[in-house]
Amino acid sequence: MTSIEQENSNKILIDKAALIPSFLKTKGLFNQHIASFNYFVDVEIKNIVKANNKITSDANPVFYLKYNDINVGMPSSEEGFNIINEKITPHECRLRDMTYSAPIYVNVEYTRGNQRVVSKNIVIGRMPIMLRSSRCVLSRLTTEEDMAYASECPYDPGGYFVVRGSEKVVLMHEQISRNRIMINRNSKKELICEVLSTSQDRKSKTYIIGKKGRYYLKHNQLADDIPVVIIFKAMGYESDHLIASTVGIEEEYVAAIGPTIDECTLLNIISRADAIKYLIPRIRRKTFGSTGGRVSQEHDVLDFLSNSMICHILSPGGNMKMKAIYIGLMIRRLIQAEKGICDADDRDFYGNKRIELAGSLLALLFEDLFKRFNGELKRITDSHLGKNLAAPLDIVRHMRQDLITNGLINALATGNWTIRRFGMERQGVTQVLSRLSYISVLGMMTRINSTFEKTRKGIICPADTPEGESCGLVKNLALISHITTDSDEMPILRLLYNCGVQDLRSLKFNVIHNPEYSLVFLNGSVVGITDDIENILITIKMMRRKGFLNPFVSVSKNANTIYLASDGGRLCRPYIIVENGVPLLKQSQIEAVKNGAKTFDNLISEGVLEFLDVNEINNARISVYEHQITPQTTHLEIEPFTLLGVVAGLIPYPHHNQSPRNTYQCAMGKQAMGSCGYNQQKRIDTLMYLLVYPHKPLVKTKTIELSNFEKLPAGQNAIVAVMSYSGYDIEDALVLNKASLDRGFGRCMVYRFAKGNARKYPNQTYDKFMGPSLDAVTRKPIFRHSVLDNEGIVFTGAKVMPKQVLINKCMPVVQSDTIPTVGATGFNHNFETKDVSIPYRGSMNAVIERVLLTCNEEEQYLVKVLIAQCRRPELGDKFSSRHGQKGVCGLISPQQDMPFDHNGTVPDLIMNPHGYPSRMTVGKLMELLSGKNALMGEPRQWRLHYGTAFGGDDVKTVSQNLASFGYNFLGKDMLTSGITGQQMSAYIYFGPIYYQKLKHMVIDKMHARSKGPRAVLTRQPTEGRAREGGLRLGEMERDCLIAYGSSMLLTERLMVSSDQFTVEVCTECGLMGYDGWCQYCKKSSASMAKIKIPYACKLLFQELQSMNIVPRLQTAKYTDVIQT
């Protein structure tokens, strides 16, 4: 052991985990969503308007409209007749199927005739507001009482939208990093160099590809691949020597670019004019966004070179020197990869990825809608100013709010993002927020849509990913991962130039690749060169730690090149800084954070902690524990359990389980019943589950405390006996104690809702809610309407049975034709209606919990009915422990038949021991030991134990504590059989384990059918439980029946009980006839025979005939067949 290791082993920092609550308080588990949206409404939306701030007219050059400012207001709702409700809350929007949105105000300056008019607070649309963002009313509520007054749960994370009453979350999307030179292989396994460039109004891909020793530039606006030398000449660099020096001054690079220069000479392209002339027929003209007249072909070429090709590199005043340098660097990188000097880039490396959040996606969408909004105003202006009108045009009166409002709302509601100017169409951007339990909400808010690779350690949770085809494509963030937002580049640029970085614009090409100098990149753009690379690295880090630079600025070194990044979407995590083998964090600072005297941000500003992104992590040497610190160590992990995500962090002792078991639990933890929030009793959602008697787990983890899972748990502590009990516990089935079920173990409430609204139609008709229909004899409501009140709506507390009507609604038969005769109120009251009642579609009796009568955004009468069912566990219901060991209930045994220990304790459930060896869930064994230890002594002595990942209470200590209370050291007990009354011949592993009841219940899956609806086209039974369909006898089942020789059973299943149909077949031509007549042979019933075939077979024959394929049925008498 070195002297530093010896010193650090004596100076272990105690309770570093106290920093994590402070991190979550300041940054939050879901802060990335909220911070991204705040940055959009505070900064990005202003930049978008600033870049598109003026509208002019081709018809009148004097006219202009200028946007001076834009801001997003606070949430409100329009209640009809221009009444604005400014006290709207998210809960009210959920109940009334409204969108939680705020007006977008602009200040404009424009001309009206000969006057200059300035108008303020003009509404151009409405912006859906993210909950808990700076524009949300909840951000100003600090106490639990305030949140309760707003009918919100204080532990609700926010970060989602309420759109038309539905909660929508914009999932994080993984994308390749923009504006970076990447060396990859194409589909033919050939090396290519690509750059995905993005600017404020352009997006393009530029490739450098090698073909037979020559280098070409490929771009989606070019019809052909263009030799790179022609591109250089078109940019104004006509000297071959100058072009070669952009790639390199070394002999090998000059020789590599030589064949491309020779090809250009063979094409007789010498000057810039020749190159532009060569490019003119090969440029594809852009059509989107062009509002001006026709421009020259030379202008198209120059516009492509300046603004489309590598669009993130600007060309001020037509000076394309920086673009030429950048293309030279791309060619140089490709040559190096071909010669094996450097490797191709790994597309899965997380330093080459960026995460798109709600703010950046909304910015793309809003800019597209704002450009369309301005284009519409320009079209109106040109059409009006071209006419001689009596009154001057007031353009503000023609501003339509619906274009931006509907564009934003429809995108969030459907998840379809369409950006016309980029030709981008993306589906599934948003999803409905899962409210199955509190943990399912947490899991969804940290989900990333897009393979586990080592650079994701500490950034992405290694366990939380689905099974099946999306495994590794859908991921979840680690506990203290953070996603950056964009920050200003100017302070970094000034610092770099002050540190001696030389600007490339003032240097010659041949200096760039001098081995004494290093290139400096900032967000993918070349800034300059430096001869003191270490000084730059030390200075940037020092300035960041002192607080003079944004704490999320990243600096890394790779192959004699410095890369700096301040862009958004980078994944990073905090580390403790280590200098000279000593952590800078002191025990006194940890105590100050625990006492509330300091926050996590204070430690960042003091230079004790810092955020590293994946590229900078590659340059760092990080120790997990203090005793591992060496003189070369640069950083120390805060706590190793933060490598896991919030869902995987709920598992006790996950480091003792086989890896797939933790992955299974991450999926099942989201399916476990609990409570979705304190306001569950006030919500009316499509489907809600509530565990009636939830428990805190006896064995908890630090993540459980940090995520508030103890406040909204999803499971119960069950006393488990690990033993074989009858044959009903094979294959992971569980034997449950009937007395435990009677006391409430596993009992849950299931809530569903039915909805009906009264629409008004263009022909002045409307939907009606009708009273119950009465029996003609008894004059009492018929059975289907027996739970309705006089208005045709079910009453609160009513007990409903399947297929009984909840809302008796009628709608007009004709809705579009204009009916001139209307009543005094403007509506036609005499119209024909049809019944569109809303029945109860459940399979068991239920109780009406609540009935809500209100109106929605369109002023339509809205009725919502919340239906509740109380369910107790039954055979076939699914349970799971926190270690991915799921099983169904195989037997419910009376308590008197269950085994018991010397204290008379009877297990709540019995688990078969064969579930352990192959699954290797040692963590579950340790949970039982720790849980049993937690219950030792008097109740006031009970102490919850920790099973935190990579730590927790160790087995030896727990076992010794058990022995001190007189229990078996290994946690085993002697049980007595409840059936025979004799002691069992073996010790039984016996103690509490936290079990989850999952949403999969047998009553929701149970399905059988004797008769019911049939499909119109094939006349076969419909498919699926929801449509009262049959169970499909498929191809494999058919083959099994054939193997058994069960021909009669096959006939009965596939024809008699399905779609048997009698057809008449002509005995001469073999084609089907009708009503005793063959249309083909022109013969009557004497030649016709009746046979039975499936209706689908008859349909197939007719469809084949329509394709000129004629299947003929050969018929014969039964006696003739026997004789032959």
C-alpha cells in the first residue's frame, strides 16, 4: 500500500450520500425537462423572433412589420364570450379536457397607410405550459398545503404537459452530435467522413468520400458527387498548391490529394468561373421558403457554398476561408483513417451523442410555425396592398392565433413532429404519462428513446431497459445524471484568445497542420491553433472551477487536439475533485450540506465538485472509493449506488443478483400497484389502480429515501416461508394464506372512467341526454336504465352490472344538412335521433365513485363517471418480489392448514425453493435476513435496514444480530405442519420479503365465448376479448389435430362453429351458381349440387375469379366414390 493509499484509508469521508439530496433539490430528478422548457420560453423563443423579426411586402416597399419583443404569459383559459379565466390550474384542465396553456404576446411596430404604429401585447397564439416550469402556477406553491389547495400531489415531478385533458410527456430522444467531424463506414463498408451541420435556419449533411484514390464531396443538394478540388476552386481558391496545403504539408497528404487535383485538370476546370459553371447544372434548387423572385444560377451556387454546405461554419461577406479549412480537415481525417493513423469514430460512444429535450424540440416546431405565420401575413399583405382599398391595411387585425396554437397542441397531442423547412417528420415524440404507480411516473420521466456500451457508466442505468426488441434502445438515466442546456460561447472565445490561441482567419493554410501547433475546436467549429495545449486545459478547468465559466463547459484532449463544448443535450454527472491524491471535499462541508447551511451549487462554486461530460470523463482517472486513490487520480465518485437509475435503485442488494433479474424488476416495478399521488382521489383518469394497504419496505435503499418512495409505496411486507407445499406451487406459483387475504393482503381498487359530451352540429341540432326508458307494463325503468337519474346520468354510489347504461345519450341522425326551421333559441328541437348510450363494459359488478358535470374548451356539456371495483387476490393473479421473481397465485389455503413457527406466526405466502438456484437471486435471501432483523425486539426498537447497491448492511452483522435475539444464525426456523400437526423434518427459511401486486389480474384476462358477433366480410367470429371474439385455432393447433387424426374435430372447429355456408355448385363446370341456376352453363337445378364449405373459402374462390384464376369444384355422389 502506497503512502497516499495509507493516508486515504485513514481519512474516509463519512456520509457522502448527504450531497445527493442537495443535488436532487437543486437539479432535481427531472430538472432536465423543466430547465430545457424554461430556456426555450426565456431565451430561445426570443432568438427565434429576433432572427425572423421583419416582414416586408413586394407590392409596397414602404410597408414593414417588425417584432420588437416576445414573451409567454401565465396560464389562462378562454371561457367563451372573451372571458379569460386567469386562475386555471392543471387539475382543472385534466378534469375538463382542456389544454394547460398560456398566451404568447408580441410587441410589434408596423405601418398603416402613412402612419407608423406601435402595438404591445398582441396575442399570436397559445403555448402549452410544462408543469412546474417557471410559467406554471405550481412553481410558486412552496408548501404541501398550497399544493393540496391546488389539488396537486407535492411529490408529482412535473415536466409534462396537459393537452386536451391528457398528460403528455416529451420523451428524451438520443441523436448523433451536431457539427462534429465523424469518420464512419457506409453500407458498403467504405470509410466516409461526415458532418451533420445545424444552424438557425438550415440543416444539412456533408460527406467526403473516397473513390479509387480520389476524394469527392457529397451533399443532399447536389445531384452528383463533386470532386473536392472543384469545390475549393468555386470558393475562390484556384491555386493547386494552396488547396493541397489545406489538407496537409506532409508528403503523404499531398500525394493523397494529387489524383483529385489531376482529375480537376482533366475536366479543364482552372478558374473559379469554370468551377461555378461546372456546379450550375448539378445544384438542386430549394423550393421551401422562397418568397422572392427568380435569382440567377450563379447565385444558387454561391448560396449553396455559403449557406448550405457545412452550414454551421459562417461565411461573413462571402469569405469562405473557414469553410475551406474545415473541408481540408475533413479530407485529412479521412486520409488518416484510410492509412490507419487514426480509427473510425464509434457512433455508439456517448460523447458523440446528444439528448433532445422538450425545449429544443419545441423550439424547432415553434420556429417552423412562426415562419409559416409570417409567410401567411406576407401573403395577406401582398394581396391587400396590390389593390386600391378605401381604408389602409391594418395587418394586426389579420393575425390568426389558431395557426401557432393548433400546430403546438396537435404536435403534443399526437406526438407527430413535422418540420417542413427541414423535411423532418418524426412520430412518437410524446407519450401519455403512465399513472399506474408513482414509480412508473419516475421511470417514464427519465426514459431515453434510442445500445449498453462502456462509456455510459454512471450516465445511463445499466439495469433499466425493456425486454425484447426494444432492449437497449429504450434506456433510463442514472440517478445523478444531468443534461446540459445551451450556454453562451463568447466568454469561452474571449478566454481562448486571451490564452494565446491564434485566430485561423489571420493565418496561412500551411501553418494549420504544423506539428508544433494544436487545433482548438469549440462546439464543432475550428477556433484557432495553440502551441501550449497544457496551459489551455489547465486554464479552462481553473476558470470553470472558480465560477468564471459556465459549470457545464467541457474541455477534453484527443490526438493533439483540444475540444471544448458548451452546447445543450450533453450528458454529464458530478464528481469530487481530487488534487495530489487528496479529495478537495472536506467532512465539514458535508456536515454543512446536511445542516442546510450549504447547497450543492455552493460546493460547485467553491471548486470542490464539478460536472464532467462523457468526453471529459475519458481524460479523467476516477476512483470509486477513497482507498483506491493514487497520485494520478483526478476525481472521486460521490456514491457508487448513483450509477443505477431511480427504478433500479429501489432493489435491495442488487449487486448480489444475477443481472437479468434486476432488469426484470425494473419492468415489473413500474407495473406494481401503489398510489400515483396524494391527489389520486381527486383524479378522473382512464385507468387507475390503488393498493388498499401499502407498506413501507422493511429493507430500504438510499434511493428509496431520495425518490420519496416511502411516501407513496407500491407493495406489502409479506411473511414468506420458502418450502414446497403441495403441488400448487410449482413453476413459481405462490400459495397464499386465506386469512391474510381477509385482512387485506393484496387488496386493490381499480378505477375506470366513462365520458360523454353533448356536441352541437352545423345544422342547429345537438346531442341529448335522455331520461331512462320505462317498462310499458310496470312503468319502471328497464333493467339497462335502472341506475339512471331523471337526466339520464348514473348517480353516485349506484351499484352497476355489466352492460347497464351509465350515460343515456342520443345524437341526431342527420348532422350536416341545413334545416331552416329553428326554434326561438336558434336551435332545431324536432329532429330524429339515434341511441348512442355509453354502457358499463366491465366484467364484474362495480360502484359509481364520482360523477363530474362540467364543460370543456369548446363549451360542450361534459359528463365524466368514475367507476370503482374492489378486488381481492384470486387464483391466477400475479405477484412479484423486488428481485424479478414473479409468480401467480396457485392456491389459496385456509390458515389452519398453513405451517406455523414456535410463536404461532403463520406465513402470508409460501414460495417454492426451486425458484432460487437457477435465478441466483441472492439479494432476495439477504432481504429476508435483513427484514427479519428489522423486526427483532420491541416495536420501539424496530429499525429499517439498508440494502443499498454496493453497500448496505452486510450478512454477517445481520446474522449475528439475529442470533443475539435467540433466532437461528441463518434465518431458518422449525415449522409445524398445519395439516398433520407434526414438526417438519427440515428447517425452513422464514421471514418478511417485500412483495408487489402487479396490474395483471386474471379477471382482466379471463375470456371465453360460445356465441357472439361475427365479422361482416368473412362471417367468422371476431378476434379479441374486447370485441367478444373467439380464441383462434391457428396453424400449429391445426397441425396437432391432423397428427392425432381428429378430422371431425377439425371440421367442427374450422367450419361448423365458425363460418359454415351452403353453396350450389354446377356438377358440369364446377363453378358456383345461385338458386338452382348455373350462369356459366345456362342450366337449371338438374345439374346443381349443394355442398357446405367455409364462407371464407367461398370468398376466396370469388376473389380468385376476379383475377382470371378459375378454381373449379369437382363433385361426385358418395356411392360412386365408394364403388371406385
